[in-house]
Amino acid sequence: MRTIILCLLSYLTLLSHTHAILNIEIIGGTEKGGQPLAIVPFQTRIPTPPQDIAQIVSDDLHRSGRFAIMPVHDLPEQPYESNQINYSVWQAVGMPHLVIGRIANQAGGGYTIEFELIDVVKRQAITGFRYTAKQQALREAAHQISDEIYQTLTGERGVFSTRIAYVTLQRQGKNKQSHLYVADADGANPRLMLKTGQPILSPSWSPDGQRIAYVTYDINQKSKQMTVYIQQISTGERTRISAKPGLNTAPAWSPDGKRLALTLSKDGNPEIYIMNLQTRALTRLTRNPAIDTEPEWSPDGKSLVFTSDRGGQPQIYRISTNGGKARRLTFQGKYNARPRFSPDGRKLALLHNGGNGYQIAVLNIENKQLKTLTQTRLDESPSFAPNGSMILYTTGPSLSAVSIDGRVRQRLAEDVGGEVREPAWSPYFKKLPKE
């Protein structure tokens, strides 16, 4: 978060905003001139489908900013089988691709969902699958259809089947309650993972998407103790990982999921450590009188980047996981913090202040070029999508996203009376099987 250096200096981080459960919707900023695409309402062989699969797919692809979805009322026809398509009609309206599909009851319970992506010029399907899903997994099947369409038409893997974690803070008079949620990437199906009267900070996904590490405070009779936990997504079971004297903060998973980098001040100064999660053994990486915090693993697991004010102001440094001398990476602006690697390891998303407030920027590690992506002044908590195409972040009271080139900008709204913080985009994880 933007104020991590000041928070560490004062020892405790206390959030002062109220939050509401996240309800994501696009309210502007998508890319103009996206690929034209028609998504025909799916044929339903059941009286009342529990989910509108075609609408979910349409919303997903619209939200990516890469497609111009034809409104349903403008569709020249509504086929659901390829042999029903009048290709001349679609060519006349300039539509290069359309999606058709069907949903039906499955014997023994559940549903079958089929879809085809049609190339109008070639007059044939270019991809299509059949899925079997229980009622609670229908949205998951719809997101996977979105992923297939997105990858076929852009050549880039989709992220609609992934999840996001985020923290809210509910205020009731003088009392405050922090909530940690995990939801689908579109904000649907929020699941409460933790509810506490203490702040929740720095949620971090395990590489397999099955666990999440975070920071909160344990209370005893004398004081509050900053503590790092790991929690299982499926069961809610949580394990205390670190509650050393002083700071225990900023957990980050190694790419193999066997280690956790974190900031500890057990020896009097905030330093970067690596913990072996099986043995709980600690390896200290930094030794500097400045504040070293916010570690992030490189995708190859060979190095860490972190925030340090050892040069007088917060900047980004890189150090080998074997230790040694840290190398400074950022030089533009008076403040660079909260580094996050792109999935290919070539870029860093970070929080940058070049004199115009705190904004989201991307650093090209090879040529050292820094590009500011946002124009707002109070941005926080950048998190890369697992395909590297978008960055999720908070700006003031809202959750937002911006494409890696800065062209696609999205504002994601929440329920009235609340604010969301600390977003973290999940990695890819296991999907429903295709048939």
C-alpha cells in the first residue's frame, strides 16, 4: 500500500475507510474500436436456466476492452446450431464472428453447456467445447467459454476463470470490522474468508490458487501483535505462520509454493526474510539500517524485488534469493513502492509519485523505462492479471483496472457506502474438464 513506509515507522497500520461488499461493473473507459463480436442468447432446453450463460460471456468479453459486443436487440437472427446460420445476413452487417450455444439438463443431475465460435467469412466453427457442470459451477463454465473465445481471437490467454481477493472495512459507529473476501474475477460469488475487528493487510495468493497469506493482528491481554496467516480457500482453515516480536508483514509466495518472503523486525529493524514453510526456518536477506519491505518473487524464483528507503526515499531494489548486494532499479520520481512482477518477469507494476500524486506505473526492467498508466492521484495496491494484460488497483474509494499499455481503463464500482482495498489477482488454477 502507498503508505507502507510511514506505517512501518509508526509500527501499526490502521485503516480509516469504510467498505462494502464488492459489486463489480464497468462504468467506462473500455477501448474503442474493439473486435466486433455477436453473442447469441443460448438455446435453453430447460424452463428457467439458473444462469444466463450468454450474458455472462458477453459481460466478460466486454469488460476486457478488446471487443465491441453487438446488442442483442440488433442481432439479425438468433441461431443456436451452426446449420441455422444465414451467413449472408451476418456478412451484410459486417460481423466477422458470432457465438452460439445450448444449455440442457444432464441425466443424473447438473447441466451440459455447449458453445461454438463461428468464423462468418470461413463459414465454420473455429473453436467450441462441451462442459458438464452442477448448478453452482455454471458461472465457472461461462467464464471458461469466455477464456476460450478470448484466446482464439486474441492469441492471449484469458483470465475470466480466475479470482480476486480484496479487503473491506465495515464501520458500525465507533466499531470497525475488516472482511477478507475471495470472488470470481467479475466480482460474483464473493466468499467471506475472515471477519475481524482488526485490519487485514497484504493478501497474497499461493501459486496453485488454493491458499492465501495475509496479515492481521492477534490480541492478547497486553497488546496487539501483527501476525502472518495462511488460509485454505476451500475449507477456511488457517495457520499462524509468523508472530515474532515487532513487525510481521508483506508475505509473498515463492513460485514453487514452498517458501514465503516477508518483512520482520524481530531484530529491531524491518528486514526481508525467507521462510521455509515446511520447517519454518528463516533466512535473512537484507542487512541495512533503512526500512526494507514489500518483497516480491521473480517468476523464476531466483531473485526478489522490494521497497527500501535506504537511499533517502522509497525506491525499488532487487536482490538474489541467495543474498548479496541489493541493486537499485528505480530512479525516476521521489517515491516508487509496492513492486509486482509481470508474469513474464520483464516488467514491474509499482506505485509511483513523480510529483503528481501516487499513480500506477510500469517499469521495463531491461531498458529501465518507466511509464505512468493512470492519471489519478491516490492509487494503491497494483496487482497483475495472470496473463499480464491488465493491472488491478485501488484509486480513492474505487477498484479500477488498466491495461499494460494504458489504453484500456476501467472503473469497477462497489455497493453504496463502502470502499475496497488491497486487491490481489489470483494465478491460474484447475478448470472444469472439456468434452
